[in-house]
Amino acid sequence: MEVLVKIAQFLLSLSLLIIIHETGHFIFAKIFKCRVEKFYLFFNAGFTLFKTKKGETEYGIGWLPLGGYVKIAGMIDESMDKEQMKQPPKPYEFRSKKAYQRLLIMVGGVLMNFLAAIIIYIGISYAWGADYLPIENVKYGIAANEVGEEIGFRDGDMIMSVDNEPVDDYFNVMSTIMLDDIESVQVKRSGELVNVMITEQDIAKMMKNPGIIGLRYPYELKITDFSSDSPAKDAGLQKGDEIIAVDGKEFKFYDQFTEYLKQHKNEKVDVTVLRDDSRFEVPVTLTNEGLLGVRRDGNISKYFEFAHHDYGFFEAIPAGLKRGWETSADYLKQFKLIFNRTTKGYESLGGFITIGNIFPGMWNWKVFWDMTAFLSIILGIMNILPIPALDGGHVMFVLYEMVTGRKPSEKFLEYAQYIGLIILLFLVLYANANDVIRLFR
């Protein structure tokens, strides 16, 4: 069921963003009196799920959810309509318009994506306000996994600052470390201030292991459900059972519990269970990953004092603008990690599975709109990259024309489009191959 909810949210978000993006092209095309022949949500390679014609434009829904398109007369695009380009230019065609008009038509989609993200962020600020966890309220410190310990963090460390600069929200710590070229993190450990030095090699480790540090919180485990192939369920445990000890060992913090299980992978452990005021032990053989195969209430907010800020309508506007700007800037910073040979960010690229997994398994409108705004920014930035077949490729050629006064030949644009499509196909295959590889690791 969770998978279906994630897929539904992903498809709804993707559909909205495609329509918004293509509407940007459509509006500017109409402003400059270009003929728009088709407006499609998803690609209709081979056949179409639905179509209708209104005026000169055919509106439809394709079957391949890899994007959408607006087919503008007289333009070399993904439709590769070469027959039309063999005819003499018509006044209503894209190629007959002035360079600045063609430029605005091509950036229209990206502008709409950024505008949509800002409007959504304004709406989120006004409707839900902002919740954050002040760094001083992380009262139990952090829990560091093996990679986090290699870098220099320890369980119970209290993060005080990053490069000696305070960080207001705990959930901004990791992004600040990874994106802002920081050199050290200051933590309080056993009452003393300790510098944890951060290198490019450490950033590379973080890229591959994003959960190197997490919130530390008290141990409590009441079973709400079981995973498939759960050894705990096979051993006789039930929903509502409370696990209070393993091998007679009780735990103060939840990370101590998970660490103990990892140390006993594939081994039999004695789980102490509390059921209806009855206490008893059940032998359970752990999985290869050191798991019991149980699920619990994942809401840990009861252990921490979160801060909340409400926004009035006029306060929400600058708050939404600021968040849109910061999200765009942070995403652009990630490109240096992708192309850095040390951090090897390209190995962390993901496809549809990665994108779909950013949505929660239960429908939450606040999270849905938050993720949709984020994806809108990603779509805008990716589309403006100077790759032929993307909007940025068309913009690059129009700018070349405006600077030099020379228009690239239609044959050149046609070949560039083919090259761009090949590059995009490679990137899509590479990103989704990463997803598949990660599934089998």
C-alpha cells in the first residue's frame, strides 16, 4: 500500500509540474502569435491515451511518463518534424520570430517552474507555518553510524556550530556540511569542545552514506507491524508487543539497540517481550542485516521540543521567496559535488525510484506540496542546462545568434537535437541504473 501511495503522489506531482512547465512555453508562444500544434502531458510514442482538439491545438495525454511537450510550428524539437522545416517559413512559425521572442518562448517553461515553486512555498508558509528543531534542543546529542565514526563523530556528540558559525535548525546541519565547503564541525563531547575536521574524502563518504549522523533519542519499541519475511513474526511476536530487552540487555537509547542487533547478524538472540502485563523471552534468529523485521511508531517528535513560526499572508510572501532562493542555491551547489572526482557525486544520481521515494508512504498534503515545490525547482534548473534537446540548448543557440548576428543552420540544429537526445537518454539510463544497483546492494 505504501508503494502505491508513493507512486500516486509522484505521478500527481509530476503531472502538475509538466503542465506548469509546458504552459510557460504555451503562454509565450501565444503572446508572440506562434501556432501551437500540440500540448501533451507525457509522451505519446506510438499511441495516445486521450486527445481532443480545440482551435489549432491538439491537447492530449500520452502513455510514457517521461515528460511532456508543446509542439510549436516551425521549431526543431523532440518531435523531429523535418518535413515542416523543408517548407518556406510562415509568419506564425517559431523560426520566423525575432530572437528575443524565441528566447522568451524557450525560457517560459523554466520561469513558470520557479514561479510555481515560490507560490507553493508561500502557500506552505501561510497554511502550515514553519517547524524546525533548534540545535540547542537536540538534548541527547547525535547517533553516529560506522561511517560517521570514521569521519570523527561519536554517539552523544552535541553539535554546537559549523566552521564556528551557529546553525539554527538541526536539520540544516548535513546540507551545510556537504554544500558550503566547510572545514570543521564543533561538538561538545563529555563537557569539552572538540573540532571534527571535514575533508573532501569525508564529503564523498557522506554522499554514499547520507545517514552518517542522526538524532539520538530514548529507546522504546512497541510493535505496530511487521516487514515481509519477519523473523520476529515467525517466532511468535505480535502487534502491540513491547520489546524491552535483548539477551537480557536493556538499552537507554534506540541507536544502542540497533547497534547491538548489527553485531549479531544471522545469530539467535533472546528477545524479552512485554504483552498484556506478561513478561517472557522469545528466541529470534536475526536477518543478514541484523534486523528483527518489526515496525514501530516512527514519530520521534515527542522526545524533542520543536519550534514553530506562524506567518501572516504578507509575512508568508518574503518567507516563500527566501525559501525558493535558498533551495535553488543549494541545488546548484550540488553540481560541483556531481562533477568532483573526489566526492564522486555522479555515483549518487538517482532516477524514478529515488524521486518516488522522497514522498512518504502515507498521504500528507504538506509534504506533498513541499516535495512538489522542490521538484519544480529541480525541473527548472535541469531544463535550463545548455544541452541540445533541453530548453537550455535552444536558449544557448538563440543567445549565440543574438551575440554574433548569425543564426545556426537548421541542419546544424537538427543534428544538435539528435546529440542532445542521445545525451539525455544516456543520463536517464545511467540514473535509473544506479537505482537498480542500489536495490540489489
